[in-house]
Amino acid sequence: MQDLHCVCFSDIAAIVKAVEPYDDGLMNFAVGTLHDNIQKPPHPAGSREAYFLGIYHGNDLQLTLALAPTDHAWQLGCPQAVLESFTTPSLKAATDLLATSLLDVAHPFIVANVFGDNEIVRTFLESWRAVAATKGIRLRLTDLILDTRSSYATRQTVAPPPDSPPAFKIVRATIGDFEELFPTYLDFRTETVGPRSLDVEEEHLRFTIAQGTSWLCRINDALVGFIVLGRVTPKTIAIRHVYVVPEHRRKGIAGGLVSAVCRYYLGVRPVGYDGIPEGDPTVGIKSFVCINALESAENVYRKAGFLFPERTASGLAAGGRDPATGQRAWFRSVLGGVEPEQVSSV
């Protein structure tokens, strides 16, 4: 692939500026994570190094690879317009250069887990195994840690407001809601990835509420659920968590929460849900509301306007195209990794 070159950005601000033209619905995880990291407190001296790389074809960005000191995994991004243009040889050329360039500034064990499009992650990890082998390090692919799909909703696809007012009210969370919300938040963590230490969870929830993009769902003033958004970029925002307490599930609350925040952040008025203001969000009107979801939950998001494909009788994905551009509006998003091969003893 001619005119292919790698740029190693000096810091997070430099890569954030470089990816501004590529702030689309399928780059939210990569770009939004960069914006999240800018909002966090400065890292203490001696903390883990950060790496920010981009692969370009001429002047056009093809791939990004980033790891900030607080990230648990590398973020591998690909602009939406590029995603379907890759051929097997061109993708391998890009990931080979990315792997070689990273090894020039790091060591063979720097890569453990990588999040991104399934095919791109797998191809990059194979490239990384190959360059690590040139240093005498034998790595093997691990089983996928996370296997989900990413998509987005737009003003054109978002669901209409309900015909009649729902029985619940959706209000923005404030720090004054912390004591009430914290036990429910811990229940959510227990049901999903498992809670961390209480002080870590408390610090995280307080930080999350302070961002102003968390919403509570109430019925007669009782807390019955919440929705948390984040990864805010100039054009996108992501739904991170949706939770409804067990006794109020299967009542349309989760779908209502999703539809309400989509209409609000996309600037579609009236929002149509009690409690959500009709003015502009403090983070601004967005072009895309993004989500990374398990396939079992996709139907809730699809009804709200997210462009997940549907499975056909043959098991193939049908649909999943942006009606405005015709481009694919989803990808299989995975967390994959490598680890050293075990050496057999004689």
C-alpha cells in the first residue's frame, strides 16, 4: 500500500486535534475515550507511559491506536469511511506498519488487550505477534474477553416520542442524589462486571455524576433505574450504562430511557418524556448517539433508532446501513489480546 506512513503523536492533545475530522458514529469509542482522558485529573509522575499512533494513507487517517495511563486496554479506531474500504492485503499492510512503529517506541509485552473492530483487532494482533517474534518473544492469541457490536442513532433514525406520557419521570442526576443512587449503582455493577472496592466505586460514581450526563428514572419519586452517558466528543455521545431495578423490568422503562436521551442529545424536539428539558444539552447537540451492546440487548436499541442489523434466516446480518450515507453503521466490537506462549519443560 503506497504512501502509507505512521505518526506518533507527542501527547493526547495532539491526537485529539488530528482526529477531529474523523469524529463519526463508529469512532466514538476511540475518539471519545481520548476526550474522557483529557477530562481526568493529571497523571502522577512515574505513572504508566502513554502511546498515541495514527496510520495514514497520504493525508487520510486509516487507523488510530492509543493507550492512556489509566486505560485498561488499547483503543484501536478506524474511521467509518475507511472501514469497508480495507481489503485483506491493505489492512495487513496498515497493521504491520502499526505494529512495527509501536515496537520502535515500546517493548514486546506492552500489548495485552486491544478493543476495536473484530477483523482489525485480530489482524493487528497477528501483526504484533510477528514483530514480537523478531525479538525472540513468542505470543499467542487469547480468547475474546468481550464480544459485542457497536452502532449509533441519528436524527433521521431516532424513534418518535410515546403516544401517551409514560408513568415514569426522567431527571438529571446531581451530586445530591449520590447517597440514594450509590446502592443501586452497586447492584448494577454486581450484575454486570462485578464491583471494585467501595472507595473506587464511590470515586467513579461521583466523577460520573459531575459530568452532568447521568439521568435517573423515577416512579412516584422512587428510583427505579438510571442511564449514564459519556465519551463526549464534538459530534458524538455514547450511552454507557442502562439499568432498571429487577421489580420494574419488562415495563418499557429501559427503552424509554434510551429513546428519551437519544431525542434530547440529538436535538429532536419535543423530547416527549416528563422531566427532560426541551433546551439544548450543556454538551451541545450531537450528530450521533453511540452504543456498544451485547447482541441480546440489541432489540431495545434497534427500536430506539440504533442501526444494528437484523439476523436473517441464514444467520447473515441484514440492514445496518445509515440511510443518509449508505455506509455500514455498525461493527463487531471485541476486546481481544495476546499473552506469552507457555514454554514446555523437558
